[in-house]
Amino acid sequence: MSEHHTMADRLNARALQLGLSPAHVAEMAGVNRSFVYDILRGRSTRPGLDRLIAVASVLKVEVEWLIHGIGD
């Protein structure tokens, strides 16, 4: 099944595609590692949009896709 159902799944799959570790994603986005790890662990249900936009930019995806799985 190729669909990624949660934001954690999408973030993880896209980081893997780009060969980036969660720590690299955080560093490149200028956010705390814990911000990325909390999303990956499903602990962050309402992460800050500004930081999510930075993460999406590093992953080269639309923030709507990262959050909701909408778009490319």
C-alpha cells in the first residue's frame, strides 16, 4: 500500500526518499529535533504551522500534503 495515512508516515517516507534523517530535516528547517521526532512519534497533534512550512520546504513538498495528504 503506497498511501501514507498520517503526517508521521508522510514525513518519514519523504525524508527517506531524499536520504535525510529526521535530525537532518530538523537542522535544515531550523527547528528543534524534538519537533520532528514528536511528529514522527505521533505526539505532536497540533504542530506550529510556521515550523511545518519550514519542514515541508526542506522536504520539497506542499505543507497541505504534509499535514493532510492533499496534493502532490
